[in-house]
Amino acid sequence: MPFRMPFSRAARMSIGTTVLRWGNIRREELRPLCWCWLYIFCVLSAYYVIRPIRDTLGVAGGVHNLQWLFSATLIAMLLLNLPFSALSRRLPRQRFIPISYRFFIANLVIFGLLMFFANTAQRIWIGRIFFVWVSVFNLFVVSVFWALVVDIFSAERGKRLFGLMAAGATVGAIVGSGLTVILARTLGTIGLLILCALLLELAIVCVKRLTRLAPELRDQPRETKEQRQNPPPVGGTVLAGIAHTFRSPYLVNICCYMLLFSITSTFLYFRQAQLVHNAFASENARTTFFATVDLLVNVLTLSVQLFLTSRLLTRFGTASVLGMLPLLSAVGFAALSLLPALSSLVSFTVLRRAGNFALARPAREVLFTVVSREDKYKAKSFIDTVIYRAGDQIGAWTWAGLGLAGLSGGYIVLAAVPLSLIWLVNSLWLGHRQQSLTQSAPSI
């Protein structure tokens, strides 16, 4: 008996039309959006598969050495930006992105072999290197995804679709964590590294499909079909990403946005560590607490991404959505300083992290839709990786310095309030500047 679809063709078309209308998606955007969703899903799943390995090996190398591992991560970020810029300068995106990802796949194979043959003492040093590598890997592969996306989609499309794409990242994080919990004992460390490599290879398939579909989304009537399907290399110089970043007031302000977000995030992380350490005596209780917070964050993030992000960006604009997280941070840090209770910490942490993933991240990516194609790959990569990690360092050492000066955690957190207000002004300026650039010229 032949297989019959459960719905008639008319019913399926009606369901499809309803989905497109609900998501504010145009018909020609559906296939690229699905490939983007699968792409970021694979990338985040891959990261969350190996994240527990990183944390386990990092702790094995000594908790007192973690600050040096973060410093090494910053140096590694800076060094990796140079070969990436060289590749993007010479090769089209459909070639240099797969090469970049396969570089990480080759690294996974090497780490697997080293861990298999290493003794206990050697594994400690391998673990430290792996900790730095995963920290670089996480920011870099996600930054490359968004660089490709802002190159393909216009600012108008980005406001409607970036929230839905970010939902793929949230689902990927949930699935990746779940796979690790289920398969860790069966596959072991080596098996999880192989699983991560397979997910990255699937991401490469998505890149190839997206580059083929990209011409359908570009309104460039002067380009020939061959030019649209085979865009030229990004070009420029190897150091252009760094040079352009500090020459452009617009890109400098994006750097300020990243720095202020990263610094205040570090303040919240250290304050959280203090309060949780005092509130729970056992490691199991602390682990349960962190897992509960992660679950609340993921559920809230996914809900906002699916139902609110695109509507907020479309109706209120980039400036208003960008300003929501700094405003929340100013109120939250003030409340946490005055009421240093676990309930205040949980409420603020969940709202801030969900606000970043669901609102601030998609809005921040819209900012890059109006810069030149070279800056979308080079300057963006530099800002997303090096500048972000520089903020971590500034926040960590500032916290340590204020602590040595005799300030308690509650007073140090209060210092984040004026930083958040400065961040709010920066966000509003960026949003309005992006809007004016969209209306005038596509590049800076």
C-alpha cells in the first residue's frame, strides 16, 4: 500500500504559510534560514560536547592556574586572527571557512591521539593546552558563522531572522550537553572528540549550501550570475582587521560594547562564585545549583528567541534592543549590591544571560550588516575573539585589584552600575548609527 502524507497538499501549504507568517519569514528566505539554523546548531552542539572535557582537564591542571590559562587564551586569539585574515584575503568564503573548520577538526584528531598515548603527567599539560584551545575554538567558530550570516543577509532581514537563527544555537547547546551526559561513559574522551569533529564536518556542508543559496538573498542587479554564485576573496591585508577596527569610530564603539559586556560579565561571575561558595557546602549542591540556572537560562532564551526577538527588533529597532541588556545590568547590579541574596543572584543571572543570548547577540550582529565585506570577516573576528577576551582579563584583574584594596564583593559589584550606564549610552549610539548607515551607505 503506497505511503500517504497525513495532510492534504492544501493543508500542508496552509501550515507552511502559517509558519512563514508567524515567523515573519519570506518564502525565499526559508531554505537559507534552515541551513543557518542547522549550521549554528552543529557548531554549538560540537562545543558543548567538548566543554566538559575542557573544564575537567583545566581543573586537573590546578585551579590556581586558571587565570594564566585565560591569559594564554587571549594571546592565542590574537595569533589565530593573523592566519585567518591571510586565508580570507586570498580565498573566497566557500573555501576559507571549510579550511578553517578542518583545521580545528585536525586539531581534535591530534588531541585524541595525544590523550590516548599520554601518561598522567603529560595529560596535565595536554589538558592545559586543550583548555586554551577550546576557549579559542568556541569564540572563533561562532564568530565565523555570524560573519558569513551578516555577509549574506541585509540589516532588514537580520532584524527579522537573527533571533530565529540564535534559537538554533540554544537548541544546539541543550542537545550537545545532553549527548555528552548520555554518551560520555560509552564513548569516553576520544569518542566525544570524534563526535565533535563529525558535527563540524556537517557544519561545513551547511556552509557550502548557504554560499549556493546566498545569491537569492542579495539585491545586486548589476552583478552577473557568476559573480553572485562565486564571490571574490575578501582581499585587503593580513592586519586590515586590526587596523580598520581602530580607525573606524563605529567599530571602536562596537569594541567598547564588547569590552563593557565582558567586564561586567566577569564581575557577575566572580560575585556568583562568592555567593554560591558561601551558600552551599558540598560540590554536588553547587553543581545542582549551576545546572538549574543553566536550565532556566536555556528555557527562557529559547522562548524569547522564538516569540519575541524578531518582533522587538523589527518594531523598536536595533538601538532599543541593544540598550535593554545594559539597562537590565545597571538595575541588576544595584539590586545585587543592596540585596546580596541567592534569590537576587539567580533572578539577575538568568535574566541577564537570557537577555544576552536572545536579544543582545542578534542585535549586535545586525550592527555588522552595514560594514564593508572585509570588515565583516576580519574586523568582526578580531572584535569577537581578541577584544572579548581582553574584557575578561580587564574584569578579572580589576576585581582582584579592588579586592586587594579592601573592597568587598558587594562594593565591587556596585562599581558595575556606572559601567552599565556608560554601556547603555554606547548601545543607543551604535543602534542609531547603524540605522543611519543602513539608510545611506552599506560600508564605512
